[in-house]
Amino acid sequence: MHTVEGAPLAPPLAPHGECDRGHMYVGALEIDVLFGDIRSLKEKRSYVKPIVAELKKFGVAVSEVGDADRLRRALFGVAAVSGEIGHVHEVLNRCERHVAGKPELELLSVRRRILGPED
């Protein structure tokens, strides 16, 4: 058994059929947006907070992770975890489409990362 800084690692997975422990997939999006005519950070928050709340309804973790002090820009971080990679992609696709469909903003860029059992 291998160790990391003195802590034992879990034993390798048993052959298929004996004890299927499953896999975990983690997906992350960074969504960079530009809002229209915003005149204060308070007004910006009135746009950001509902978007965060709406995305949480998709079963993801979400937060404004960048550009908090810039009036017209926001960077959202979205994360999803599932035992099926297809489900992770599906959830992230829905989140991306939801934000892209907002008339009060322009979607500037989306960066996606997926981590699986081999990572």
C-alpha cells in the first residue's frame, strides 16, 4: 500500500463485478460575462445574485469568483459532481445555455474542465 505524507492510500479497485466502487467526475465552468449599462456595484449585485440563485437550481455549486470590483464584468465559477461523465456535461451545458440566454448580459467566454478517475 502506498502512502502520501504518511497517510495510507485506499487499496486499488477490485476487478469488475467483485466490488464496484464507481467513479467520480467533477466538472467546472468559468463563465465570463459583460453586463449592459450598470452604474454602481449595488446595481451589478442586483444582476449577479439572481443568476447565482438560478444556477443553484441546476444542482451545482456556483459563485462570483472574479471581477467583483468591476462594474460591468463578472466571472462565475460553476462546479458539478456526478458518478456519470455524461451527466456532468449535461448539467454544465444547461448552466452555460441559461447564462447565455440572459438578455441583460453578453457571454464573453466559457472555460470548461472535467476531472475523472484518471486525473
